[in-house]
Amino acid sequence: MINWIKDRWSERTSKDGAVLIGAGVVFLLFKPLGVIAAWVAIGYGAWTIYKEES
């Protein structure tokens, strides 16, 4: 089993696959934070349009 893992890890496509899986997990875990950040950005953008320059 360890030899199989070492053989697969030596291939570039396996590393690419591992990165894609990791990115997918990160996006799924942080999706709620991304939604909150988007709403904050929209709110701040609206506030800067509404507020006059001093």
C-alpha cells in the first residue's frame, strides 16, 4: 500500500488532484464566511456611495 501511494505521489497528476481536492474542501468550509464577506463588501460599497466626501 505504501509503495502504491509513493508511486502515485511521484506523478504530477496526483499532486494536481490533491490540490484540487484541498481547494474544494477549503471552499466548502469557508463558503459561509465568503457570503458574509460579500454582504459586508456590498454594504460598505453602498455606504461609500451614499456618504458625502468631507
